[in-house]
Amino acid sequence: AGLGAGLGGPLPALRLLDLSGNGLEALPAALGGTGGGAGDAAPAFPQLRSLNLSANRLRELGPGLCRAAPQLQELLLSGNRLRALPGGLLPHDGPPAPFPLLSRLDAADNEVAELGADIAALPALKSLDVANNQLRELPAALADCPRLKEANFRGNQLRDKRLEKMVNGCQTKAILEYLRAGGRGKGKAESAREDVRKKKREKQQKKDSGDGEQDEVEEASKLLVKVLHVSENPAPLVVKVSPGVKDVRAFIVCCVLKGVNLQPGNALKRFLTMQTKLHEDICEKRTVATIATHDLQLVKAPVTYDVQPPDELKITPLGRKEIKAKDLLRQLQLEAEEQRKQKKRQNVSGLHKYLQLLDGKDNYPCLVDAEGAVISFPPITNSEKTKIRKETRDLFLEVTSDTSLQICKDVMDTLILKIAELNRSALENKEGSGSDMESDALCGPGNLNLPLVVEQVRVVDTDGNLKVLYPSKTDLATVSSLLTVIR
């Protein structure tokens, strides 16, 4: 119920701290809990970027946290017993701008009955998740969060029934505009309705004068993804997880994506480049998560997420011959060292930083198909056996991490979005240089907007008990501003 002694001293270089699932009832003192993080003392965690406190028993968070970890960017609090947010998290007598970099705040599945207006005091907040709480109202101050792009308010019984429908089906931008106008139950309902009517009139005027064409194109060309539920799928793919992965690489999320088109031009090359870029960026050079993409037709189900000793695990890596895992790692380390010498760098290249993640492990993680073939060896490589080709239409997607389940889901959300963008571009034969997320999402005529189908995949333990189902009702919310999900 406490970790005070274990975090007794400052850790000036620590960037990621995961204390999830520990039964904590209060923050450790070093993180600003009782008796810690006060005064003008130097921060105990000056470089801490991500703090995971999910699945504990925390009822409140003290203001000491912003002093202990002033550079925090991601705070994960889901599955606790918090009743107010931000609550005591933001000090009234503390720094002038507490948590200036905090961009993601996840407090789903708590007991939050009050979302305070001081949420707008977080200047960098981009993603807020307060799903499945006890909120009855949403503060108008949410509309004052300058960078808020993604917000999940589902699973709360809001008094404003119109707003409750909006949080279940509308984009974050529309919800914030509704709150900014006052919303119902705030004394400004008529004003909000009048604003809606005014916008409709303006849109009609634009259409009549020919200026509304861009709006129609944007609406028509929204990226579409349809979710096929397990219950509707006659032959759903299941991934079984062995107990041993818990100590090696505990978290995995999988799904099936059908209807991709890699045939035109350099569509396949762009697909592979996109995956590399995600590994560099959101996966932080594979150190927080790793993506593997497979040709579904070449995957022999059922699939098992397992561990094997380094000298027994054999895989045929992409572009190589079959090799033992320990020999492959040695080979890659030699290649990385040679690359470093050639470029006269002091450190190993970013490309091979993830090799260190398996140092000292007695067993290595792997995905094994029904024929006993290793199709994936995260975070190192996947197999030539299930390699994506131009002819591939259906994908088996996998994201693994030793950091958190939520990171797996966030990466998978982004991966599906990027594939949808590439698919749209391929269908339009726009095979020039890769464009960014926003322009890809808004380009092209709507008659090409055929939805990709995402089939849910269940991850179960050896007894068949469900561990993860992706995508669930709350998944894909982080990309909802660019993706329309048909459930």
C-alpha cells in the first residue's frame, strides 16, 4: 500500500516510471505524497516524462507532484478511486504554470464526480480521458484548454442529455464548441441552439454562393473504418498468452485489418516507411512499444504469445536466413557497432538502441503460429514467413510493450489511422511524396471512401480468460478527429 522507501532519493535521469497495479493508497513521498515534494527543494524527478499510476487505490493526488516532476508530459491514473480532477493536483501557491508540458491526462474508470474548471490551467493538455466516471456536468472551461484535441467523456451519466449523446458520437471539437456556447442546463441553451442555426444559415449561404464546396469535400472525404465485433465474426482470430511473458514483455494488443490496397505505385514502400516512422516517433525508437505487421493469409491460427530461451528460439527474420535468437542479436550488435565506427559516433545508432531491451533476459518473447513457426520476435523483427507483399489485402497487426497496455492501444490507434490514410492515397493513385496526417485525411473525392474493416481480436490467458479485446468501445478515440469509426 506504499512505496515511500523504494523511492527514497532523487532520480535525476529517470524519464518513465510505471507504478501501476501496486495497490497504492497514497503517492510516495518522493512524488509529492505526504511529507514530500514541498518547499524550494530541487525536484526529485526533474526529467520524468511519463508516470503510470493506473490500477491502484489512490483517492487523491497532492500538489507536491508538480514540484517533484515539473516536466511531466503523460499522467496515467485510470482504475483508481479519484473523486475530483484536477482536484489537489494543481497547487494554488505553487509554480505559476504547474505541469507546463502535460499533454495527456488519463483518469478513466475512477469515481470522479467533479471535473474542475482549473483543468484549463494545463496549457499543453491535448488528450483527456475521464470515461466511466460519475460526472454529471462538464465545465465550460474545457473549451478554454488551448490545445485540447482528444477527449473521452463516455460512460458518464450527464444531466444534459443532448451533451451525453454528443460525447458518444461527436468529435471533441463539436463538444468543446457546445460547452463554449454554454450548453443546456447552464442558462445559455437558447444561445447554443441559435449558434447552431446561425452556422447552418452561413453554410447554406456559402453553398449558394459556391463557397461551401471545401466544407462538403471535407465532410465527404472523412476516413472510414468499420469495426467487426467478435460476436459477428464467424471465425475470429484469438491470441493466447503464456504466463512467462509477464516477466519479459507483458503487454500485447492485436487486431485484423481487411481491405488494404498496396498495389498502386509505391504504396508498399510508403507503408513500410510509415511503420519505420512510427517506430522512431510514437514508439520512441522501439523502446516503449514495437509494431509488427503480417499478411493474414500467411498466419496459421491460433497464435500464441510465448517465451523461449535465446538458444532455442529460431526465426527467419525479414531478409535473412533462419537463425537462433541469441545469434541474431549478436549479429545485429556487431552491425550496430560497425555502423557506429563508420559514422564515427560515440554511441550506438538509434536504429539499434532497442537491442539493449533484452539484455539479461533468460527468455525472449515471440509470437508462434499453429505450425510452431515464430512469426514475430519483439522488439527485434518479424518473420519472412508472414511478410507483407504488394498482393496483401488483409493484415494481422500486433503491438507489444513492456511499459503499459495503454501505450499499445495508442500506438495501434495511430497505426490504423496511418494505414487508412495510405489506403485512401493509394485508391486515388496519389503516389507522390508522403504528405502529413492532416492533408492526407482531407484529400480526395468521397466516392473512394470505402471503409477498412477492423476485426476485433481477443487476447486470452491459457485458461481462456479475456485479457484484452481490441478495439473496444473506447479504443480509437485518440484519432477520432481524423477517423470516423462505424461500430
